[in-house]
Amino acid sequence: MLGLDRITFDPQVLGGKACIRKMRISVSLIVNLVANGMTVAEILEEYPDLEEADIQQALRYAAWTVEDVVYMPAGVPA
């Protein structure tokens, strides 16, 4: 999926939420930390098992999931 090899989904880990490398660190947690002003360095200090590439891929995955693509069924007026 888009070269996002660090984003994993496992029903046994956080109920199948998008996580970083099968750890109990969700993509949504990373995005929330960044959105609330934490720097990459601060996140890495707080979560030493993470790597900078994990944070980059979490943000790429989040951006991909909210991509502005609208699908209109055939025959429905725009």
C-alpha cells in the first residue's frame, strides 16, 4: 500500500487499528501528537521504540486516508 511498509493492521493489536510496525502505537496517536504541536524529536524521545520513518509514514498514511476524492454513482446529477 503506497510503500507504507511500517503501517500494520492486526486484529490482535489495538483491535486492528492502523499501527506502527505491529506495536501498540497507533497512527492516530502519532497524528494527534503532531497536530497538538509535538516535534518529531519530542515524539521520538517520548516513544523510544519509534523511528523517524515511522512518524513520516504515519503522516503519509493519514494524508492518504483523507484524500479528497469524490466518487459519484453513474446517473446521479452533480
